[in-house]
Amino acid sequence: MPAVALRCRVCETHHPLDPVGVCSRCFGPLDPVYDRDEQRRTVSRESIAAGPPSIWRYAPFLPVAAPAEPRLAPGLTPLVPAPRLAAAIGVGELWLKLDTANPTHSFKDRVVAVAAAKAVELGRTTLACSSTGNLANAVAARAAAEGLEAVVLCPADLEPEKLVATSVYGARIFAVEGSYDDCSRLSVELSFELDWAFVNVNLRSYYAEGSKTLAYEVAEQLGWELPDAVVAPIASGAMFSKVHQGFADLLALGLVDGTPPRLVGGQAEGCAPVATAFHDGGRVKPVRPRTVARSLAIGSPADGELALATARASGGAIHAVPEDAIADNAALLAETTGVFGETAPAVALGALREAVRRGELGERDRVVLLVTGDGLKTPGLVADRLAPTVVEPDVDPILELLGVQV
């Protein structure tokens, strides 16, 4: 394992590889530091290809050792072309990264697998989190696979499909009468009182690194080439910035050549603190979420400033998508590709369409759209599309409705 320390993103103080989420000196966020020389000696395209068909083929890039017996291993999800959608929106080449194929049907399985490996290493017996739904599913399933207890804090009015898909694994759910930001605050407070592994609090430094594997997989699946742009939804901002870091890792080690992809982010208009800051040129200011995109409803994003810096450094952008366009984007994705994504990828698609409208992306670009969650988790978004034609059990009325002469 080439991770050697945790380093503060603000004051650059180094810390041991302990379960701490913030710097003891300035309370800044911590990121793992790696032994690049060790990575250069041991990692090659061939060594990666010889690894398991999961995120653990990239273990030398992660801050935990790969499990001796990986259970329910996520990753290496399909990357599929979407030519009809590309033609409909006006980009030269479009690929969909289908993290709906992960064990609980979202990218959160990646980050939880890494955090859980650290929790097991530390001997913790309870996995916990605050969640808008997908993370709750992933924590509950991972705990069940590893033989751990699971506790999640979710907004009480979360989509019932996500709550059911958490409780079925035996997790204990605290339904908080408040927003996700209230749940997050409670998780931080509880992390000081309980010996639990809060994946997105005291294990956040490890957890966030799991998102880098999206970049590694995209590059490998494109034949070790880089796309021109990657489009992703933004909630906390961690995944967006870690994907950018993942491409930088590959370039630094000479595993790919070229220019890092532009990162284009999407937020729902009803919760768009990072998109607003990007277009205003200021800092990220917390907002009160009012959006149908519940999986992105984080009004005070922990990594919002880093996401903002990522978009600017990569030559990308962050766009807010109108609330009344989110369902239409989900339907467009489904109708042109056969992929039913939840609200988050629908928002990402809206951001891609806005980038095309502004001339930021176009016919010369190879673009990857991250489909981070399954639409079956949020079917209410497009429930108004259900309008069946009711008929008697007789073929003649059907033929008549179809205009076929009998």
C-alpha cells in the first residue's frame, strides 16, 4: 500500500493514517499522500489488467490494502457508447459510465468499499453515515457483506424506495426531521461520542478516494486514452474533484498521455451553491435545498470549493439545471439509450446540454457522462409518463386503435 500519510489540504500538515477527517492544526480536510516512486516501480498497464475485475485492480492507488477476500466488490462497470443521444444533443462521441451496475446501483459502492476496508483494518464493528439515499444503500449492503452493524441518518421525507432498499439489509435507520445538512451535523457530533466508522466523517479521507477509480476505469476502458470531457453531478463535490485527481494520477505515472479531461458539473437549480459560485466568480455559499433531485440536495457541500477549483483548473464548467427540466432529461436519456438514470445523472445530462448550448462542448469532443445512480430508485420523477391504453382482451380493438383494417 503506497499511502504514507494524510496531508491537510489547507496548511499541508502531515498526519498518520488514522481515522480522522480534519486537520488537528487548522481543521482543514485531509487527503492521502502516496509514495509515487513505489507506484512507478510497481504499477503498469499490465499489472492493472492482471488484477481483479473490480476497483481492487487499482489498489496501488488507494489508501487501504485490498481485502484478502473481497466481498461484493464494486467497480469495472460498463462504459457504453450512446450514439443516438450524442446526435440528439450535438456532441461528436458520447459514452455512458454505468455505475448502475454496482451492487446497490450507484457509484457510492466504490467509496464505501474503500472506507469499509479501513474500518475493518481498525477493528470497527459499526458502519455509519449521513445520506440522501444512495450512500445509505451502499453502507447497509457493505455492512451486511462484511458482517458489521449499519446505522444511517437520512432525511425523514426521503424517497421510500431508497429507505426500503436500506432497511432490507438490516440497517438501523434514523429518519431525521430535517435536511441532509442536519443529518450531516448529527453525524459529526455523534462521531465524537461513538466508536463507529462514519464513512463520510471520520473515514472521509479514505472514502473519497474511492471515486478516483471512475477515472482509472474510463481511461482503461477507452484503451488507455483520455476523453475530452467528463460530465458528472455535484452534491458534496468530492466525487467531481476526485475524478479529476484520478486522471492526474494516470498522467503523472505515464500510464496515459495527453491533456486532462475538462470536468463539467451539474447541480439542480433548487440546490446550486457550487454552480452559482462558478458563474458569479465568488465563493461557495450555503443554501437551503428545494429540489426534486434529492440525491444532490446538499446545501452546504463539504468539498464545494474544491469542486469549484477543479472545474476552473480543468477548463470545464458547472451549470445549474432548471427543476422542470430534470424529468425531461431522465426521459431523454432513457428514450435514446435504454438507460434509466435517477435524478443525479438527469441533472448531469442537463449540464451537458447547457455546455453544448454555450459552445463549451460540441461535435469535435469525446465526452463521458457518469450515470451515477439507477432510476428505479426515484421512479416518481417520471411517473407522469405512465399513460397506458386500456383495452378489452380482444385483438380487434387494438388493431382498430392502431388504424389497421380488419
